[in-house]
Amino acid sequence: MHPNYLNSLVRNQTGKTLREHIQDRLIHEAKSLLVQTDWGINEISDGLGFSGQAAFTSLFKKKALVSPSEFRRNAAVSTHI
């Protein structure tokens, strides 16, 4: 199956590209790691296969609307209330 055809099928069924689904899943995993571990941002970006911390932080900000550090801080505050 050609990648363009697969992407077209996924987009027609879900309204999102395959790339968007993968990115959403990576951000979901990143959020879990930020809340459940004490791993540094660099360790999380490496563990999820990003080329570097800057690429990870950029995508995270784009999808979550906050930086990974802010997300972790906010999660820590909300769980201590």
C-alpha cells in the first residue's frame, strides 16, 4: 500500500492525517511521562524518538499550548490540591 493512499484513507475516515495521529499519540505519551516520572525533558524527547529537545519542545508547545516544563508544573500543582 502506498503511503499517500494510506494517508488519504485515514484522513477521509478521521479528518486527521496519519502524521497528526502519530504526533497526538507522542504528545499523549509525553504528558504521561511528564506526570508519572522525574525524567528530564531531554530524556523524554530521546525516549520518544525526537531528533532533539528543541524539536520535542516545539511540537509539544504546538499541540499542548504550553511548554513541557509548564505542563509538568501545572500537573504537579493540580494533583496537590
